[in-house]
Amino acid sequence: MNEQHVLSVEDLRMKYNGRYVLNGIDLEVKRGEMIGYIGPNGAGKSTTVKILLGLIEGYTGDVRIFGQNIADGDVEYKRRIGYVPEVAELYEQLTPAEYLTFIGELYGLSYEDADYKAKRLMDCFGLEKSYHSRIASFSKGMRQKVLLISALLHDPDLLFLDEPLSGLDANSVMVVKEILSQLSAKGTTIFYSSHIMDVVEKISSRIVLIAEGRVVADGTFKQLQEQSMEGSLEEVFNELTGFNEHRAIAERFVSIVQEVQ
Ligand SMILES: Nc1ncnc2c1ncn2[C@@H]1O[C@H](COP(=O)(O)OP(=O)(O)OP(=O)(O)O)[C@@H](O)[C@H]1O
């Protein structure tokens, strides 16, 4: 097994109701890479990630994680993966203590280890006093922090994040960005899906842009800039996805909003 290639995707295709949403994705991801996985709404980002996590079947193509074909029925690889989903499905009636020890045990930690680690990670986020409060009473940012802790508790080798900064205040954003770069520097492979282009631009070692279920750009931010001759990642994104109508769409929208009845 080649541990350098943490993730390898070959000709990945997926269709829903007869319509292809992934049209042959190819990707090789090495240990410690921080991939910014971006694309317009509906491009197929979540579908790709859900396939990689083993949550969706019915695809064609070859997906290998840590060298193992994920379709071979052995789910052992999932123990080495962490996932921060876009929509937090936390168990509202539980406390972080209950929820995080439950998740920790699912990943093979002992109750005591999970509890000890979770408590200290909560403390890092300034949430030590809320460790035994119900998640139902938490703000959006507090929930997001619990979600991040739950994805990292077992120190995964491969981490998938979908809009992980959503709801976090500016200080917490700095902390989480720093956590991700330190993890990546220590060998954790990170797959970061987000629409916040300036963050993706800054933290990714490599950016993969998909549109209509295909990889349309793959490289460092610098390489993408050179390819499209644009400045910021937002501009590169607009250019590579052929979008230059923001003003016209906004004008039309505002004129409809302000129509006199
Ligand atoms: N369960 C489903 N059934 C049918 N179509 C689906 C299903 N899930 C996703 N799709 C379709 O697949 C396409 C890709 O969706 P996906 O959620 O992967 O996009 P995305 O790139 O993550 O978009 P966003 O940026 O809006 O989150 C869309 O056209 C969507 O309508």
C-alpha cells in the first residue's frame, strides 16, 4: 500500500435520476496536502465527498483511501477519517460530554480517554463551562466547535470539512485556520470544501475546482492564477466557471424587488 497516496479517485461518475452529476473525476491526493475543493452550487462537491465517506453507493469508477478500494466491503478505513458536515446533526438533547464520548467510543477510544481529551479540547475553545450543558442551548458557533472537536477527537489521518467556519467569530476563525495548517504540516490530509474564497486561497496547498461534475482546474493558487491571468481566487473562480454577470443579475433582482405594485 502506498501511504503517500492517501486518496486516489479515478473516473468517478455518479448519476441521479438518469442525469450525471459527476462526469469523471480524477484525483490523487498525497499525505499532508490541504485540498481546497471548490465549485459553483450544484457542481458535485458534496456528492464527491459523500461518496468518499462511503455514504452514497451507485457510483462508477475507482476510489481508494489509504490504498484500499472503498467498495471492497471493509469499512476499517473509516476509523481514520474525520468529517465536519455542512449541516450539523448534533444530538440536541445530549451534552458535549455525552456526545463527544459517544463519538470517541465509536472511533475506538476508551470512555476515559475520550472524556479526558474532549474536556481539554472544549477548554481550548473556551467552552469548558458548557461541557455538561445541553447542546440544544448552544449558539451556532458553539455547535460548530463541538462538531470540529468530534471530527478530530480520534486524530484522523484524513479530514473532510464542509464550510467548517460557518458561524464562528473572527477570533475562532483564526484559531481554526491555524489548527488546520498545523495538522496539515504534521501529516493530516485535509479536504476542505467551502465557498469562502479568500480563506481557501490562503490555507490550501492545492486547489481543485470542479464545475458540472468535472475537474476544471487543479493546482496551487499561483498555478491557477497563471492559468486564468486573474488576481484573487474569487476572480479566478469567476473566470474559470465563465461567470461575469453578477452586476446584471443584481440589477434585475433589485428592479423586481422595487417594482411598484
Ligand atoms: N439525493 C439526490 N437526488 C437527486 N439529485 C441530487 C441528490 N443530491 C444531489 N443531487 C444533485 O446533484 C448535483 C450536485 O449536487 P451537490 O450537492 O453535490 O453539489 P455541491 O457542489 O455540493 O453544491 P453546493 O455548493 O450548493 O453545496 C445537483 O444538481 C443536485 O441537485
